[in-house]
Amino acid sequence: MVHLTVLAVPGCPGAGLLEERIACVLGSRRDVTVSRHVIADEQEAARRGMHGSPTILVDGPDPFAGPGQAASVSCRLYRGSDGRPEGAPSVSQLCQAVGKPAVPKRLHPPRTGLARLPGSGYGRCRGSAERRCPG
């Protein structure tokens, strides 16, 4: 089970974009939970591990924070795959941070010769899902 925590200041312009991209990445995954917290001040930002708004924590740490990056309630920019600043991590960056869906244990070994069906949960962040999400 993976837990995501979204931290944002009130009225953060990047929070909506982050939420859209998280929804795209997660799709129908049931192995990920998401909580959201509005951060009011620097002390709360430091206590929760917020490095600018919006921040996403994956099982506790911020996978996008640089070493020694200070807590902050300022607007946060992320470098997109094309190098330009954006208000949230890209879909592919979020996919990498969240990881692949957990695969349930099987009672029997898988049958050979069966192809994986499109939309089965793997690669959800690439292909059609990537095109549906804002760039």
C-alpha cells in the first residue's frame, strides 16, 4: 500500500493541476491512498515536510525535494520533462515516484502464452493515459 499526502497553501494555483495529474496516474488503483492538508504557516510546513506549494509526499518523504531544501509556504515550481517550469510534477514523474501497482499473490503460477490486456494497470501513465492528462 502506498500513501500520498498532498500539502498546499490556500488558493495554490498548482494544487488543481497536481490533483488532475494524480487522478490520471492512479486511475482505478486500489493500492494507493491520498490525504490532503491545507498548510497555514511556516511552522506547519516544517512539521509536515512541505517544500513549497503544492508538495506531494510519497509514504512520508518528498521525492521531488532537493537535499537540504528548506520548508516553505511559497509557490513551488517543478521542472517538466521539456525543462520548462510547471506548477506540478509531470505525469511520468509522478508515475515514477508512486511506482507500479502491487501485484496480488497468485495461488497458481500464471499460464504461459497469455498476453497482458491493455489497461491492466501496468504502463497506465504512458500511452493513452498520458495523452488524457494536462501536459
